[in-house]
Amino acid sequence: MEKVSPEVKVEAYIRNVANALEQIEREGVKNEIIEIAKAYLRDSMFYLSKGDTFTALATIAYAEGLLDALRMLNIAHFNWNKTDDLISRSQNKVFVAGTFEIIHPGHIAYLKHAWSLGRVVAVIARDSTVRRIKGRDVIIPEDQRLSVLSSIVYVHKARLGYEGDMFRVVEEERPNIILLGPNQPFNEDSIREELKKRGLDDIQVIRFNDYVDCPLCSTTKILKAISARFNQVEGR
């Protein structure tokens, strides 16, 4: 049996607590203790993203203890998942890609879902690629977008893509899953065909279809809102 690293074990532990909290949220249970457990979960994910496995383990253990206490008091109801399944998921590599120009709730939902499937490798489109696809100059340069995305706890690794061949980075990373965003103009079957040609037909291609309902859940809408507000100020 392949030896599992302490980091992967702690990540599986974190996923178990995150899954329990999602079960509690679906029941509509609200409690100050639950909010504290969520805070410990966020702390644990942060420390793990910084490579501090020991502190990540300590903080997630606090969260687990709080949830178990709520279950014993019959305040919250949930089931813990099998550790082996979560360890297997923590060893998955999930590939996501995008411009990630101005981070908004839609991005966070996409990355969070990717994290629920495994370790996230996020690929940022180059400035020249954005210019070619969107027909405009990029507002936030690639190095800054890379820095911001690297700081998000759901992202295990962030890197820049390549100009031209979008599959070159897939060949290098060899993910288990490619997760497409809801608005990305790529056809799943076409991607599978290209992967097959490159000997990568074992990669699963799926799409995240949950749209986030918020007024500014797109970079274009954000830019238009900023422009409108600026024009209002200038017109005074």
C-alpha cells in the first residue's frame, strides 16, 4: 500500500469536517458554536496552504470536537465520511483554468467546488491570451492575478498557462479531473477528443454548473459598474 503523507491525511481530516458542516447547513441549523467551528476550519485550511501541517491539525481537531459536542447534545445531525475515501480524494489533482481577473463570488464557488473534488491546480490565462480571446487589454496583469489566486486557500498550486496550446499545461500537470466553469466556452466532448489524441484519455472532464446569484458575479459587470460610477462622479 502506498504511503500517505501527513499533509494528505490532514487534508482528508479537513475535508471530513467541511462535509459535516455542509450537512449541518443543509439542515438549516444556526448556532454560534457552528460559526466558531467554521472559523477553525478556515484557519486550518489557511495553515495547511502555508505548509504548517501541525497547526492545521490542531485547529481542525478543535472544529471536530465542537461538532461532536453539538451532535451529542442533539443540536446538529451529520455523518462523518470514511477516511479512506477522503484520503483518495485528497490525492486527486483537479485542474481549473480561467482569467481570474477580478476575483468575485463566482470564482470562489468554482474553486471551492474544485477543492471538494481534490487538490486544485489553477491555471491563469496569459495577458496575451486574454487579449486574443476577449478582444480587450487585460486590466489586472498576469503576475498580479497569479499572486492573488495563490493566496486563496482552495488552491493548492497556481501557475500561468501558455500562449497558443492550451493543452500543453495539462500534459505537464497530468490532472485526474478537468473542471470547467459554467461560462467557459469549451465543449466537453471536444476536450475529451483532444485529450485522447495526446494519450490523456484517463482524465475526467466535468463542468461546474452552479451559478452564483449576485449582481456583480462577472468581471465584465464589475468593470461596467466601475465605469458607470466613475462617469457619474466626473459628470458632477
